[in-house]
Amino acid sequence: MLQQIAFIPQHQFHVLINFSGEDERIVAVLPNEAGGFRVVDQGKIIAELNLNKGSCTCYKGKLKKDIMTQLERQIKNHYA
């Protein structure tokens, strides 16, 4: 049986993401202990990401490349 690693709401942080034009929103990023991140926008999960070797990969959800770049930069800055 695979062990599921839970996301930790107590360790969440918030980032400002520019989705397009003037559409900027603050999203919540919930980490887990395995280097994964759940991205929540207005109460809905929009993606789940892994941070491996300095780059983010999306394994659930579909985000545009520019949004992924912003999230990757914000996550790295949060843990720097």
C-alpha cells in the first residue's frame, strides 16, 4: 500500500500571481514533507506541484508556463 503524504495547512504561505493582464490574485500554497505543493485559488485546488532539483513540475492540473514560472520563483524565494 502506498503511503500518502498529507499537505500541511499550518505551513501554508500566500503568493501573488499574475494570471493575465490585470488579473492578479493571491493564491495559497500548501507544502507537504515530500517536496510537493498544492496550489489553491479562491478555495479551489488548481494544481499540485513537485519541486525537484530546483524546478517545478505540475503533476495535477494544467497551468500556463508563465504561471508555473511565477510559482517556481515564489516557492524558491519563500524557502531561501
